Amino acid sequence: MMFKFGYVAVLGKPNAGKSTLINRLVGETVAIVSSKPQTTRENIVGVVNGKDYQIAFLDTPGIHKTSTYLDKFMMKNVRSAKSGADVILYLIDSSKEADEDEIKSIEKMKKDGLNVVVAKSKCDKRKKNDFLADIEFSAETGENLDKLVKLLVERLPEAEKPMFADDEFTDKPIKFFIAEFLREATLKILEQEIPHGIAVEIVRFKDGQVVCVDADIVCMKNSHKGIIIGKKGQTLKKIGSMARKSMEEFLGKKVNLKLFVKVEENWQNNPNKLTALGYN
Ligand SMILES: Nc1nc2c(ncn2[C@@H]2O[C@H](COP(=O)(O)OP(=O)(O)OP(=O)(O)O)[C@@H](O)[C@H]2O)c(=O)[nH]1
Ligand SMILES: [Mg+2]
């Protein structure tokens, strides 16, 4: 039997379950997950290996209307994933009602001749959603994941050999994950709009028996800084300890994490700052 390899771009609205699906299939954390929309900010590759196939999934930011430069950066990522992929896996959240605009945009992709598989995610929490998808699945319970992979493999082009080595499961460097684990902790611990205004900058990363990480949490306003730090520094301490645990699990080593909170008004619209943060 011929080997198959291809890129599958996973698209959908914010919070549709794209990152959760990819993590589950890869078996590693390649993308942070939270209950808040717009968690993923850029494309991340997650590699899944089978006996006669290799799939390079592209996790993408959730599709949303743009207002800041950061939003524009995020949607540029979606467009590039969409145009570079062999297959598009479009996720519809079946725990929510169907959305007319979304259905129209799926029809347009098909009309444009794109190789689209439409899947309803979160079928463990299914609501009345009449949209007829190719398949439904749950990344939480694992229902239909094998069928979903089979469906995708059928659509992949043939290839001589895998593109990624056995032990290579992503395209991002370690420092990226370190920053993302810290951002994930802020998304989980902070409320409302504050986490959306946060970026993380790794100021120092020193590998050794113990890994030393100094990181800046960049936020939009002085009032946000106060909330992030919390009474007697309690909130920042919680964020740090959650992030450190994820980092230690990922690296398999102890981590010494030092956090600083900085205010950088309107960084989401500052091209230089965005470049410095890696959003370029
Ligand atoms: N019940 C249930 N919840 C799920 C499932 N998949 C994901 N979730 C939850 O849905 C929320 C969003 O998941 P993400 O994987 O971050 O969604 P996303 O599409 O990557 O979101 P963005 O990065 O913001 O675009 C999280 O709270 C997940 O735990 C599922 O199969 N069942
Ligand atoms: Mg995501």
C-alpha cells in the first residue's frame, strides 16, 4: 500500500475545539486550550503518525472579525493555512446552534474547489444543530476519532515518505511552548477581557539541571496589572505555579520561574511590539 502524507488545516470559530482535537490526536500538548475564545494566536503544526500515513495538522486561530493588528495577524495565519493545506478540516461546534454565515462560508469553500471535510465537534454536548456534517466526534470522550482520521487519510495525497521524523511532533521551538504555558495560566486564572490583552515575553531561558525562566507578562493597562498581581501578589503566584507545573511536565525537569508584569498600552496595535513578541 502506498504511503500518504499531507497537511490538514483545522479551521473554525474561536472555541470550536480545534486545539483540543489536535492535542488528543498527537498525544502531546502542541496547543494551549482554554474555555475562553481566541486562545490560539498563530498556526502550530501537530504531527500524527500511522502505519501508512503521516498527517501534519495545522492548528489555527479561531475565525473572527478583526479590529486590532493582532487580530489581522491571526486571520493572516488562517488564510495561509487554508491556502497551503491539502485538506481543510472545518469544525462546527455542535454544542451551539448552527450559524448561517458559517454555513455560507463552508459552502463557498466547497464551491471554490477546496478539499473540505466538515466535522461537528463536542458531540458529547450536542444541541439541536441541523447542519449535515461529514462526521461528528468528541475530543473529550474520543468518540469517532478513528473514523475522522480515516476520512482525512482518504483525502491525503500519496507521498514517498513521511515529512517529519518519528520524534518530531511540532514545528515550534521549546521557548514558544514555555511562553504559551504561561499565557494558558493567565487565560485560566484571569476573568473577562484581561487575558485577551496579555502577551508573554520570555526574557531569559537557561537550560540546565534546573531550567531558569524569566518572563514578562505584558498587559494593556495599569488596572490590569493590579488585577494580575492581586492582593499581596496572590494571583500572580497562582499563575506562576500553574504555568511552572505545565512547563515542568513538558520539559521533564524542574523549572525556576520568575515573573514580571509590564504595562504596554495598546501593544496589540503596535507593529514593533508585535514583532518583538513573535506575532509577525
Ligand atoms: N464537552 C466538550 N468540550 C470540549 C471538546 N473539545 C473541546 N472542548 C472544550 O472547548 C473549549 C475550547 O477548546 P479549544 O480546543 O481551546 O478550542 P479552539 O477551537 O482551539 O479555540 P481557539 O483557539 O480560541 O480558536 C475548551 O474549554 C475545551 O475543553 C469536546 O469534545 N467536548
Ligand atoms: Mg485553539
